[in-house]
Amino acid sequence: MEIRLASPIQKDSVVDGPGIRTVIWTQGCPHHCPFCHNPETHSFEGGTIVPVQDIIEEIKSLELQDGITFSGGDPMMQPLACLEIAKKCKELGYNIWCYTGFLFEELLNKPNCLEFLNYVDVLVDGKFDNNLKSYSAKYRGSKNQRIINVKSSLKKKKAVCLREYIIK
Ligand code: SF4
């Protein structure tokens, strides 16, 4: 299996979820949010196609990372490749965050996304809205984006936000 990536995996990020994380930047996003910070990741023809196994080998060799974050682009456009990587990340004991422009509720009916979601701990969902942009909204660009506890949400069949990140 292969995955289309926007760039090589990035170690030591401190802004894509808590702790020190490695980010997998997927290529391809259908949302086209105005003022998106990563417009070069939108094209489904751009980036580089990489064997999933290569990414898994890189993840196996990581040191001193607290978790893995899927970002992009929109990882939910390549759920099966992300699922393969996420399975290995879980075996290695990593906590997994995933950013998406879709809403949690939309993903429940999107092919193969539920399978991937089963391996995701935290989902940051929703499009970037420049009118709701906020530097105080931790780990996201705009206040409408939710930081969701995936396990609880799947159990309750509705989005459950992580209390520590709810903006009042
Ligand atoms: S979902 Fe993310 S990557 Fe896609 S257009 Fe919106 S901000 Fe950009």
C-alpha cells in the first residue's frame, strides 16, 4: 500500500497536539478553506507517493516522541493507508491525534474512515474559519474546530469534546 504525502514526516513538533510529536503530512484536501495555511497540500496530484511500509519503518526508529499526529491535507482522504500506519503506531504504544476538515459526524458515513477512527485517540475536526481564527485556541486554527475524544464519541455516537480544550 502507498500513501501520498505533502512532505517527509516531521519529528519533534510541539504544536500539533500535546507533548513532542511526529507529524505525518498527507497530501490532498477537498475543503479549500479560505486562508488555509497549507494551500500547497490541496492538490491530489501533488506531493510524493511513498510506500506505507517506509513510513512504518521510520516510525519504528523514532526516539523520544510522545505521539503521532496525522495532518495535511486531509488524512481522511486516505483512510486505508492511514489505518495501516495507525495500527503500527498503536502497537508501538503511541497516542494518535488526527486533523481533518470533515466533521466527526460526517466521518461516520465516509468509507473506511470509521476503521481508521478506531485507532485515533483525538480528532481535531472541522474546516478552518478565518473569521473565528484565534491564537488562544490551543492546537487548532479557529474556534469552531473541536478537539474530540474519539473513543467516548464512538461509544456515545456523538462528538464528545475533551474538556480541557473546550473554549467558553
Ligand atoms: S481542511 Fe485544513 S488543509 Fe484543508 S483547506 Fe482547510 S485548513 Fe487547509
